[in-house]
Amino acid sequence: MDIVEKIFNAGVVGAGGAGFPTHIKAKSKVEFVLVNGAECEPLIHKDYELMCNFAPEILNGVEVMLKQTSAKKSYFGIKAKNSKAIEIVEKNINNGKIEITQLGDFYPSGDEYELVYAATKRLIPPHGLPLDVGCVVNNVETFFNISNAINDIPVTEKFVTVTGLVKNPSSFFTPIGTSFKDLIKHVGGVTTSEFGIFVSGILMGKLTFDSDEVVTKTTAGIIILPIDHYLIKRNSRPLQDMNRIGKSACDQCSYCTEFCPRYLLGYDVQPHKVMRSLGFTTIGEAVWNQYADLCCSCGLCSLYSCPEDLYPREACDQGKVELRKMGIKYQQKKEVKVHPMKDGRRVPLKQLMKKLDLLKYEKHTPFINNYPNPNEVKIFLKQHVGSPAIPKVKLGDLVSKGDLIASVEEGKLGANIHASINGKVTHINENYIKISS
């Protein structure tokens, strides 16, 4: 069995949040394999803990991909401030092709466009992929999972950070399908009566109040904040209110554009122009929405740049949806060229956290080597880019951890799904499979 087949069988997908099936990337032939250990979302430190505690496994996965893709070099991106992780990774490098790329402590240093430029000085073409400039990029946990896949160990667990207002903030492995309620219980419970849960990050994650939601292959962790926190109030506002406020209050100062990381890299993303679409919903909307098409939805424009606390990121997200509905794809005419003020306009993570009132929640989240033991898991059939997996089990079947319970339909893009605990299949529908221990 070759490497691509092993990665496919194990159900490995991008663990950093994108969820792209990794066996597709493993089929590529590239010059560079890039390791994304930047982890630039505030408060979440799961990648840091993985690098400190599982560097040999991660590097084994990197070597597998170097060999498989015929790459001549690998750049391992880690923030310079994470000196312990750098030291441990460097100590475990046994392949002369792997080199550390030290990154600044700014947001969003983990964006793959940023990482490709930082490591190789190459600029991905508009609407392009790292593959277009000879690169494959994976998150550190993805490389950990590749290492397991070579040993025929499928993806049944997710490494997560649980932090914020909890008794014992920490990072640990948990079965895929574990509820947030069980994660919170595992860290000793919350320290506040009313709270919201940010899933996988403050800026690029989502807010929920439902602790019955579950961990997937792309969940980075959860952050518990008090119900009266500015970010929860802000994110709870209905979309129509966001648009109404933006339509009436945006004065076109253009700060959202001037600080946009993609704009500074040379891409024609102009959130201030997209905000005009809110006032031109009958004519001209598509004209302004085009400047959203290359947006990466990092959220910096809404949560840092805008002096009036408006919602340009949300306007860009809507604009991209509308463009897809109309079948419009923005074609950037000007050359992709880095803005001369790029480095001067980087947003330091600490400064961002201060503005968002998050510094008081910054805590050490050490790796703990014991897992939650849920009585039930709810495993979604679509935890990846592509089509949902098709169930391979029936109601009442007994399964063991690691058993294949859903597979990709032939000819479709997707990833296999495996049982994350021993137990009985108690529910199957078109969206998920439940297993009770």
C-alpha cells in the first residue's frame, strides 16, 4: 500500500481548520513542503503544545511528505516568541532538508498566503493555491496525523485547547464527536454561570451557546468567555442590524483596507469599497462586492481596524456569497506586488488582544495526558472539504475505535470517517452517526 492510499484510508484532513483531504495534497509534486505552526488565533495554544510534546511524530510526517512530493526542502513556520517549541523541533530534526522559518508575533501570521511569502518570498496568484507556486502547506497536527497514517492509525482523535473561564485550562486529545459539555467537564467546569463558547478561535472561529455541539476533525478548541463580554455582545447582533449600522455609519475612512493583510500582500481586497454595497443593494452592489472576492475572512478589519466598530468582514462574507450566486469571479488585473508599508502595518497579537479585552484570559494551557471519556459521540459525515462520507454501518452495529464507519463515494472528493470510541451505533442520518459506549 503506498503513502497516498494510507493517508486516504486513515481519513486525514487539514487539521488547522480548512479540512482539505490530505491525500490529494500528497499526490502533488512540489518544490517546498511548508509546516504551519504559527497558531496566530488569540488564547489557543494547541499547536504549541503539540510541537513541544510530539515533535518527533510531526517531523516524521514532514519527512513522509517530503519524500512523497519529491520536494527539495521543507520550511517549518514557528513564531520566534515560541523559543521552547523551536528548540525542541530543532533538536529532533534529522533531515537536512527541514529548516525553521521564524515568524513574527502578528495576526494573521498563520494565513497560508502569509506563510508561503515568509518562507519562500513567492506570492500565490489571486484565487490560487500554494501548489501554484510549488508549495504544499499543512498544519502541524496534520503532519502528526500523517505519521500515524503510515502506521495504519486512522484519525479518531482531535488535539484541542480548552481555555477562558474554566478551572483548569489545558490541551489534550479527545475522541472526535465529543460534546463541548464533556470537554468543559474534563477541565473541571466553568468559573462563571453564564457564558458563550468561541469554537476554534475568536477571529476566524464561531460563537455558540450550545454545549451539546461536538468536536470535529477541524476543531482547534473552545474558549469560554462571560456572557457580557464585548465580543459576545457584538457577535450576537443579527446580520440585518450589522448591515443597517454599516449602511448608516461607514464614512469610507478606508482603515479596514489599509490594514487588510491580503491587501498589503498585493491582492485587490478593499473592504471599504465592499461596505458601499450595503447602500447600493438595487444597483451597483455587484460592482462593490467584487472587492471581497479575494478576502480571507481573517476578521482584522471588523475587530481591529474599523474606528467605528462596524462589520466590513461580515459585508465581505456576504459579498462573496452573492458573487458566487451570480457566477462572478473577480479577475485582478494589476500585478500582485507587496505593499511598501506591509511590515509597518502588521498588527501585533498582544495589541489586538488588548483591544479585544482578551489579555486577562491569556493562560497557560499545558498538555495533559488523559482523555475525556464520553458516553456518547456524535460523528459528522462531513468534516472536510468535498462530499459527505457514506455510512458503512447499520443501526445496532457494535464498533471498535478505529473501525471505518463511513467512506468516500468513488470519484468524489472527501475523507473516510472512523469510530472514535468502542460502542454501539445508536443513530444514523444523512448528517451524522451516534455511537454510545
